[in-house]
Amino acid sequence: MNRASGADALLVIVPALNEEGAIGEVVRQIRQHVPDVPVLVIDDCSEDGTIGVARAAGADVLPLAHHLGLGGCVQAGYKLAYELGFEYVIRVDGDGQHDARDIPAILERLKSTGCEMVIGSRFVEENGSSTGMVRGLGIRFFRMVLRPILGKPVRDPTSGFVGVNRRALEVFARSFPLEYPEIEALVVLQRRRFRFEEVPVKMHPRLAGRSTITPRKSLYYIVHVLLGVFVNILKYDGRPRPGRGG
Amino acid sequence: MDSLLHVTAVLSVVLLAMVLISLRRAHIRVEYSVSWLLAAVAMLLLSLSRPVLDAITRWTGVPDSPLTLFLITGTVFLVMFFRFSVIISHLRDDNVALTQRVAMLEYRVRSFEQE
Ligand SMILES: Nc1nc2c(ncn2[C@@H]2O[C@H](COP(=O)(O)OP(=O)(O)O)[C@@H](O)[C@H]2O)c(=O)[nH]1
Ligand SMILES: [Mg+2]
């Protein structure tokens, strides 16, 4: 894949960190349900066989030379997609939690509404198996915080199953949070008066491995993201900083 | 009381020596050594000149002179540490952008090679 093919070309990106147990199946599922769409796995310096498994399953791989964190990893994908001329990018997690069958619905919504971001949202609460207690509380908390900021409710602000169009790509290529990106990205978009919508999707338990957001990290997550949200609201719009801010 | 000032004087000389030696061995870049050198020299001068310190103490209303010295050094170091955080953040930003750029170039080289 050297360039986007066609005027409204879609790229599926999959950020992955040590996902050799799941990434192969994830890539195969995507290729099965959206054939002819290139799949780009962005490897955040995994210590396992993620890269090999992803390539064997038919994905292109963007290998980061050292660990950047999820946001930096996703942003690398956005930057490449932007440079290659893609019109739409849909992010699918590498752990198998997202269902590739939902990709067409997200793409369709991006195209039909022309809004900048479409979130694949688990409208129905999951049971405790994949969303821990603390995590669930965190999601509820952020719904409350985000509502007045975004001016409309968001059901699943932590979902990583997110589609964006080229206008959002351009913004995110310049400015994207480094660590836990989903919630802050919403605020970044809001500052540009961009629109988002939510589409109901299924979420599965992880295929393999464990979530990187453990209950202990949840608290850190909440403080970190909350700070990020307010920084983004107050942000000085001067010199665009590479990697972060802007 | 004054022995405390002697201790800080010795400490600042040690700091000064440390910075100069590191500079000589290129363990620290000149632009990052300047603030350390200034801090060490200021600390040294203040601990050696009791009258100046006393004047500042009277002027600010701090209970005693050694405390003034510690407050001043504390503030200076706090500011310096904050500056380091700013510098580190810049380095991190540059580093993230570079890592992404290298990955993208590597990706494109690889796909051209495969054609
Ligand atoms: N690049 C990168 N990806 C990560 C990191 N942590 C998790 N991921 C990936 O992000 C996706 C979601 O991570 P996960 O731990 O499942 O988070 P959760 O689904 O929100 O519990 C998966 O594809 C992971 O491989 C990280 O530090 N860097
Ligand atoms: Mg997950």
C-alpha cells in the first residue's frame, strides 16, 4: 500500500502492543468483512511476535522503533494515512474486542453524515468480565464530565473503535494525546467545532492477553485524562507542538 | 548559626566543582550547566556574606538568616526543576515526532523495495 486508491479510500488501523495471540485473527476478520481495504497494524515495539503474525495474516505493519504509548501509536497511523491520501480511517483494537462486521456501519455513517468522527459504542453495558467495576465507574464519570463540554451526551467515550474522516485526520496528525487518547481526542475535535456520532457495536472479551488498563491503573487513567481534558479546553493555540498539544 | 552557613558554603563549593568537572568531561551540556553554576555561585556568595543575608532577612521579615538562605536556595532549585520538566517535555515531543517519522519512512522504503 503506497497510496490511497480511489477518492474515498478507507484504511483500517490496528494499534497493537504484544498482541501475537489475537492480532492474526483480528486482521483475518477485518480482511474477510471488508475485503480490498488495506489493514495497517502499528506495532508499539512489541516484545512478542506481533509483527510477524500480523504480516502473515496479510496486514501492512508500521513498526515503531520504541514504545510510544497508545496515543502516539494511533497518531503514527493517522499521520501515515494522511500522507498517503486516505479519506477515512477506522481504528480497530488488536485484542479482538471489536467486531470487524461493524466496520461497514461506521464507514457508512461517516459517509452519510459527513461528520468528522464516528464512535463504535457499546450502548448496552457490558458485564464485569471485560469492564471492571472501577472502569465502569470511570466511564460513567467521564460521560458526566464530557456532556457539558461536548454539548451532547456521549455513551461510550472510552471506545477505541473509532472512525474519522480526512478533516479529523489533518487535526490529529498535528495534535493527538500521547497516552490514553480517546476522551481527549473528543475534546480536541470539539475545540474545532467538529461533529461526532455514535453507532452501536458489539464488543467481545479479549481474544488473548490482558487489558493494559488494570483496576490500579484506572485511577491514574482518570486523573491523567481529566487533566488532559482541561488542558485541551484551556489550551493556548500558539506554536503547534509535534506529537502532543497544538 | 554561622556553622550552618559554613556548611552551605562548603556544599555550594562541592556543587560548583561537580558541575565544572562534569562540564570538562562533557557529561553535561554547557547550556544546561549555566543555571547550576549560577545557583551554586549565588548560594556561595550568600553564605559568605552574612550582612547581605541579614539585610534580606530583616527586609522580608523571615525569623533568621539561615532560614532565608534555605528559602532562597529552595526556590531557586524548585524553579530549576520545573525548567527541567519543560525541557524534558520538549525532548519527549521531538522524540515522539521523530519516532513516528522514522517509522513512516521505514514503511515507505519497505513498500518501494517490494515493488
Ligand atoms: N501502541 C500501544 N497500543 C497499546 C498500548 N496499550 C494497549 N494497546 C493496544 O490498544 C488496544 C486496546 O488496549 P486494551 O488494553 O485492550 O484496552 P481496553 O480495551 O480499553 O481495555 C489493543 O489493541 C492494545 O494492543 C500501548 O501502550 N501502546
Ligand atoms: Mg481491549
